[in-house]
Amino acid sequence: MDFYETTLNSKNIFSGRFIKLRVDEVMLPNGRKSTREIVEHPGAVAIVAIDNNNNVLMVRQYRKAIEKVLLEIPAGKLEEGESKEECAVRELMEETGYFPKAIKYVISFYTSPGFSNEIIHLFLATDLEKKSLEADFDEYLQSEAIPLEEAIEKISNGQITDGKTITGLLLARSIIGDN
């Protein structure tokens, strides 16, 4: 079966600081026309940073889109011209004040491919060195270290609901368990 949709027309609706919104008119495989609302995103990184005591560095942060404070792994968007690894180190420093002496790419995944092209590149950071906190001016967050197994329990009991954090923690436990 052919699943491909042909774009007939594309209209930019909005361009913000880091996302864009467009509406595409598409031809469906059955020959009918439809529209797709697409959020364009430059991509992001997420970092599972684990210290020598098997604690994972997490951040509490208010998320306006859902009007809640979430417990998450450090993450942030890629800047133009920045490599994924550079972004991961920068974001970890900005959000926790720790520098990773060892950082390993794990996997990339799409967050919501039904309406967005955002891709997150996941990293595992270890051998952490405390530096100074370099938070962005518009980010208000609290950094904390939680035992990895306790963080996994928080997934199971619904205290951690962020998709990148769930993905990152479960994969990190899998990787660490394999070593």
C-alpha cells in the first residue's frame, strides 16, 4: 500500500523565535485532498546525566503549555550551527551547572510526528564535574539529583509524565544495566 502524501501547496502561517507553523495542502494516496498543520522545530537535545552515586540530574520547571511544573531531564533546542554534542554540553551546564567529562549519543526520536517535525537527540552524560550554573535569563528551574531507580518509580506512579524524560530514563537504565 502507498502511504505517501504529495504536497500540493504550502503556506507559512507563523514564524516565532524558534518554531514555525505552516499549513500544507496534500494529495492523499486515495486521490483526495486534505490539509496538514505542521509545526517546524529546529531540533533539540535531552541529557540523562548520572553522577558517581547513580543519581540522575533532573530539573523542575513550569511548562506554560500545560500549566504545570514538571520533573524532567535537562534539555533544550539546538542553536543554528551548533552540533548535537555541543548543545548537550551547553544545556547540561545551563540547567544543572555540571560539565560532563564523558558524553555518549544514545538515540534520536520524534516527539509528535502527527503535527511536528521536532526531533530530540538523547545523550547519556557521566563523569560529571561541578562548575557554575549558567541558566538562561528566561528559564526558572530547580536542579536536583534523584537516585535513578527512584526516578524510574516516579514514571510508574505518574509523577514523571514528560515523554523525553520517560524515554531517556528507561533507556539509561537499560544501558547502565548492560555495563
